[in-house]
Amino acid sequence: MGRYTLFAGMTLMLSVLFAAVSCSSSPMLTKATGLAYEVVVVMDKAVWDGAAGESVKADLRSDVPGLPQIEPSLKITYVEPEHFDNFLRYVRNILVVKINPDVYTKVSVSVEKDKWARGQVVLAMNAPDQQAIVDFLTQHKNVLSNRYVKEEIQRAVDFLRSEYSPVVMSHVKSKFGYELNAPATITSYKDTTDFFWASNNAGTGRLDIVVYSFPYVDKETLTKDYLVAKRDSMMKQHMPGAFPNSYMQTEKKAEISYTPITLNGTYCGEMRGLWSMVGDMMGGPFVSHTVLDEKNQRVIVAEGFVYAPETDKRNFIRRVEAALFTLRPEGTEISGDVFGLSSNKE
């Protein structure tokens, strides 16, 4: 472990620091270019073709969790150092890998914001040799891709501060006493007792948001099994299909993950999985955030799900996932840094 450094805050057991160098954003900088979930990787060709390059590629292309088919977390554009100039320096996500045994004795990864452009994130990975990088990325699974994904979700959250659906905002606020900044294209809705459903009704890349509540009973109320059963009950009642006796259900044959996270300083349960329609052929991925409203002794669930047959779903599910990070009690602000990235925590 003494050979490696990693970003501070992953765990106390990690002896490495993922040092973040944050420079103030200058209005003189050009705005970063490039598409979401794309990264430019800069390293020597021998390293790119070697064991270290393969490990970096495997990390950046790690599978997006909770999708019905394999999709990479990031799209990679490779460039040799001598060709890394001009417009490539303005791309929003950049990874620069350097290997030099005369300079580096262990692996380090640093993060710099707005290095060449506003809204840019540049990761620099330095190492004494290729094997050190292989060992490092083996020990710290998906550390590179996870960082870029969090940065992209943070960018989406920041965008939703000003561009959001007033329809979803007003109904969630009046019905639950909470606020939610959903994508502005989500304007069609159905409002029933303790359940709100809104959609963009798109022919391709349909995005739906549902918010519902139910009483908090005890600590078992916030377990995966309880929440899956409650989800199936609510969806059967409120999410009918196009055919008689057709309704939405949680797909039990696929993995359902439930992870505790922090949302706006409080506990939140994040659940991912697949949904399908009983009596129909529809299906896709979903992600939900569950929070406890202690004042009213109730549970609030906000969920986003996607229907996009025959096309990639990564960017769609990430878009609704970002909206879930804006869920908060009425009158409170969206967390400025939902993952604690500026405070050097992974």
C-alpha cells in the first residue's frame, strides 16, 4: 500500500491521496467543450498499448450499473502527448497519464478544475512504471470513471438549478412539501393521492419521474425488501399498461441494488434496477432516492425511469438521476456540491 496515493476521503484504510487542486474559475477562460460522459486520454503510445493503458481503458469503460445491456461509463478519445493541443485542451473531461521512474516513486492522481477552460476537470495520473498503475487500479476499482461520472452528474444538477420543469416543481411542492428540479421537457403529468407521475412522453428516450409517500413504521421501512415491495404495490396501483391487467413491476430476475448515500446532509437510500410491464413487452432501467421525513413520520420516494428501446440508455438514466439529487424539503437550497468533490472526498 505504501507505493500508492489516492484521493483523500475514500476510506481511512487507503494510504493514498486523490489530491484536488482547485483554481478559481476565471471569466476569461473559454467554456469547456465536448459531450457529457466523454473523456480525452493523453499518454504515450507505448503506455496506451501496454498493461497500464489496458487498465485505464477498463476503468473508464466500466459498465454502467442497473442497465438492461452493457454500456460503458465513458466514451474515450485517445491522443498522444505531442498531439494534445489546440481544441483538445478545452474538452470538459481530460486524463493525463505520465510514467517516469526518475521523477515518481508511487502512483498519484490529482484533480484540477478549470485548467484550460471553464467547467473543465483534468485528472493527472503519475507513476514510476506501468505495473504500478495496474496494481493501483486493481486495488481502487473504477476510481477514475467514478470521479468523472460524479462530475457529470454535478454539472447536470447545476444546470437544473435554472432550467427545470415548473409543472413537476409546483405539484411536488404542493403535494409533498418537497422540491424537485426535473428536466424541463417533463411536462405531462398525473396527480393522485400520495402519488405523482410526470413524463416527457418522448417517442425516443422517454423520461418519467414519480414521487410518492407512505408512513414510516420502523427501521425495517428503509430496507431494500420493504421498499421493493412498496414500489411494486404503488406501481401496480398507479402505473397501468396499455392492455387490460397490465401494470409496472420491479424485475426480480435482474440485480436490485440499494446503497445508503447522503443527500443534502441527510440519509438517503439509492436503489437501482430494472422495471418491466406485466402483460406487455415494455421495460427499462430505474433509479430512486428514498428519504425519511422525520417531522411527518413518512417516507418520500422520488424515482426516475427510462424507456428507450433499441438505443443506449446511459445518458437518459443519468439525466433523471441528476434530478433526484435536487430532492429537498420546501424552502431549502440544493446542495452546492452533492458528492463533496470540492472538499476532496470521493
